Amino acid sequence: MAAEDLVERRSIDVVPDDERHGTAFSQFTLWLGANLQITAVVTGALAVVFGGDVVWSVVGLLLGNLLGGAVMALHSAQGPKLGLPQMIQSRAQFGVRGAVVPLLLVILMYVGFFASGSVLAGQATARLTHTDDTTGIIAFALITAVAAAVGYRVIHVLGRVASVVCALAFVYLGIRLLDRVDLSALLGDAHFDLPMFLLAVSLSASWQLAFGPYVADYSRYLPRTTSGRATFWWTLSGSAVGSQWSMTFGVLVAASSGEAFLADQVGYVVGLGGAGLIASFLYFSMALGKLTINVLNTYGGFMSMVTGISGFRGQKTLSQRGRAAYIALIMVAGTAVALLGKDSFLTSFKDFLLFLLTFFTPWSAINLVDYYLISRERYDIPALFDPRGRYGAWRWDALLVYGVGVLAQLPFLVTHFYTGPLAAPLGGADISWIVGLAVPAALYWLLARRDTSHIPEETRYTLASGPAH
């Protein structure tokens, strides 16, 4: 393949049929590789660090991965049908300019995940190259930006390589860990605690739901004839298997290591495997796993920024120079946050995950109800770029529902810096994400089904010869 064919030309524009390629199985390797990584390990460990036992933490994490993963995979199934980035499609619900409201929070999420990934990957890079953490974080950020600039094809290549390399690393680490821990004692110390169980569910559900705003970006190049069901199941299985594997490992590490893991997450995990070449391989696999997901975050951030700005400027395409500029902005912002927050990582990351979930569950609920129940997969794609078209500039009904969905969660939210008044009667359990899915889904369905005049008879991929309405 020529170099010019490797570098992606598309940004927020629809992918034409003659550029579509691949099979739904590519979603399995991408999401498996993206989830077999150290931040997922830390996410699983948090369930134990904050008071859970091994058995119910693993069960809670599994439930959250399956529930959140199913929502995320429903978004993925939209990619082959529409050939569009995820957040462009949400203009059909929020309006061409109104979509900028959730987009601002999506961009914040990408910067935050870039930063949190860079902290742990920077540690691995620093140990691999015998430098300090700051140098490792900066070096890792630069590599991430280059890969994101190349685009879609290199992202899927990274996913395939990481799915194999990181799986081998986790198999080896799992064997070493089981040699060192008394598994029967850990499993025998099961004591169900509802708040801790729901914390585990929330941690993994938030992990999965956070992929929702960009998951279709990586399935949109699949041929239009690709089965939506196949795309759903391959995405769900790759993401759920990868994250549950990593998180279960994190639970066992945290439960057996005490303060040693908390003091140095990367160093402790690699120390399980040994020294010398084995340690180098493990540091490399950690950096590779984080590279895969951080490229997704950088690429998703760039696409979201373009989507938000183009709603006001009207552009549909982007030059290579413009692409590089947007990616550089994400990289610089994420690296700055990483360097500032690297010394208080664990607490900050848990609060970051749960707080962001408050803003993404209503968006997911509205997007999925509209796509599957109201519009029934029928969209006028050219109108998504025209604020005077059938979707308008602002759709206030969806924006109102979104706001209500965010506010409805606050009484149930539990984070380090804010706890809602209804959390205490529930024993401190955080069920805000369940409210954030259910309330806006029901409200949007009730409001949107009253007027479906903006829905075309079938999906339009090109401009119609008649009027927009």
C-alpha cells in the first residue's frame, strides 16, 4: 500500500461506497486491543481500593461491562449504515449547531482520557527508555499524535497488533499473579455490600459508555451491506472481553498487593513478571495498549472539534494541515493535564470517570432512541450539514431532554467532590447512570414521536432534487 493511501483523507464527511472495506471482525480486534491495557487494570482495582471484595467486585464489573458495552455496541452498529462519524449523526437529534452542546463535554472527555492514559503509558515509556516520567509522558504524547494524524487504517493495525501482544502479556502476568496469591482465600472472603457492588457496576459501565460518542467512527468504513447485528456482537465481545479480563486482573492485584500497587501501578504489575527482557516486553506491551486507546481518544477529539466548529462554519472537509492542527491541540491539552495530575492519579481518575458518565448517558439514550425507535435508521445525510435543512440549527426538544437527563442524575451521584442527597438513603450507592439512561430515553421517546415530519422515507446519501423538507 502506498503511503498516500495509508494517510486518511476523510474527516467528518460521509465515506463513499468505493472506499469502504473490511469486515465486522475488525471491531473485535480493535476493541479487544483497546481494552487490554493498564488503565482498565486500574479501573478494576478501584472497585477493591474503595472497599469491595474480590467476588462481588468481579461480578459487578462484569455486569457493568455487559450493560454499558451493549449500549456502546448499539452505537457501533450505526457506522456501516450511515458511513458517518458518531457525533455528526447526533445532529439529527440536537440540530446542526445544537450538537455542539454535548460535543463540548465529549471533547473534555477525550482530553481527560488522553491525560489519564498518558500518565500510565508515560511511566511505562520512561522505564522502557530509562528516562523520567515527564519525558516519558511527552514522548508518548508525540507518538500518539503522529498515529492519530495518519488515521483510520493505522488505528485498526494498532488494534490487531495490540490484541495479540497485550493478550500474551496478560496471559503471562495472570499466571505469575496466580502463583503468588492465595486465590481460595480471596474468593472465600466474599461479603456482599450494595454500595460497593454498584460502584463496581458504575466503574465498568462508565468505562464502556464513554466509548459511545466515538465508537461508530471506527466502523464507518465497513461496507454498507455489513450486518448491523454482526457489528454489534463483534464490538461488544471485543470490548467486554478485553475490559473484563483487564479489570479482573486489577481486582486480584489490588486485593493481594495492599499499598504496593497503589504506590506504583505500572511498576508493580511489571514486577510480577520479572526483570530484564521480560520486564522490557511488559513495559512495551503496556505502552502499546495505551497507544491504541490514546490514538482513539486523540482521533475522536479531533473529529469532535471539527464537528462542533463545522456546524457554524459549514465545512464538510478538512485539509491535512487543519487535521494536524486539531490533533496538536488535543495533544497539548491532554499532555498538560497529565503533567499536572500525575501525582494524584487514582482518586482523580475515579471521580473523572463517574462525573463524565453524568453527561454521556443522556446523550446515548437520546441518540439510540432516535436511531432505533423514532427515525428507524433513516436519515437525510446532506441535511446534517445544513442548519437550514430538515434538522434545523437547534432542536430545543432534544436539548431540553438532555438537560433534564443531566439534572435528574445529580441527586444520585457519588463522587469525591459532590454527593447527591439521595445517595445516603441508598447506602451511598451510585445509581445515577441508570437514571441518566432511563429518564431521557423515556422523555425523548414521548416528545419525538409526536412529530416525525423531518424523517425521510429512506436514508438519503446525496442531495435530493426537491426541497429539503
